[in-house]
Amino acid sequence: MDFETVVKNRKSIRKFQSKLIEPEKIDKILELVNLAPSAGNLQSYKIFVVEDKQKIGSIKANVGGIQKNFSDLSPLIMIFCANKEESAARYKTRGIRLYAIQDATIACSYAQLIATSLGLGSCWVGSFKEKAIMKILQTDLLPAAILVLGYPDEAPPRRPRKLVEQLAEMT
């Protein structure tokens, strides 16, 4: 699938088949995410790959907003956590407040597009209880994004988008 097709095919999926994701597809996502750009090439983030149904249920119980509308648990969740201290070692306050979080979210964006290219569906979850997620993962790293993954069991229509002129300004 060419890149333009991947971008056009990516949609938020909230209903998944019970089919498990093959280990080679998970490995491919992680291998390619490892190529994502990051501030100073520090890669100041960690990806928690969660397949355990009990943990997935606990995570789902700690998300808010529209994500509560998932019809069933997905077979896999990736949680992208910012390693603020690692980024701060080089970039001080800006590393803590911005770069580590950017690194984690860029990695999540790559994972979402790679998943689409592999025939998987995903949904970015940004509304969640940070402390609860940290406790579930047993980490002190800051959760920046949750990516729910699986084989789609729906084909939602493309949602309306702003006009390019509303998003970009030539100066």
C-alpha cells in the first residue's frame, strides 16, 4: 500500500474482531516505529504492548470521552509513555515539558500508520487517567498516548475535515 493510500485509509476504529494480531505484525510495527524521528535521536519514550485481557479491561475502565464507546475490548493496546528525565538530561525544561511528549506521540503516529498498512484498525486514545494507567503498567513514565489495535469489525465513513485553507496559512 503506498503512503497516500495508507493515510487515506486510516480511520478511528472502535469495533474489533476477536482475532488476535499475529506476532510478526506486532514486531513489524515496533521495528518501524523504532525509525521514527525524535529530539536529538534520544527516543525518550517507552512502548508498553498490552495483550493481557485483564489489563486491557483495566485500561478501558480508565479512559474517558468517546473512547468509552468501544463495543468490545481490542486484542492489543500500545501505550506510549514519555521518558521526561531522559529528555531533560540533554534539553532541561523543554525536554520535560515538550520533547519527550513529542517523541512519544510521533512514535504513536507512526504505529497508527504502520498498523493501517498491515490491514489493522486503530484508535488513538488521548483521554485517560494518567495515574491509573501508570499504576496498571507499574511505571513512573508519563503516558502520552494509547493506541488501541485490532482487525476492524466496522467500516466507518470518513468524517468531515476542515478545508486545507483553514489549517494552513502561506506567509
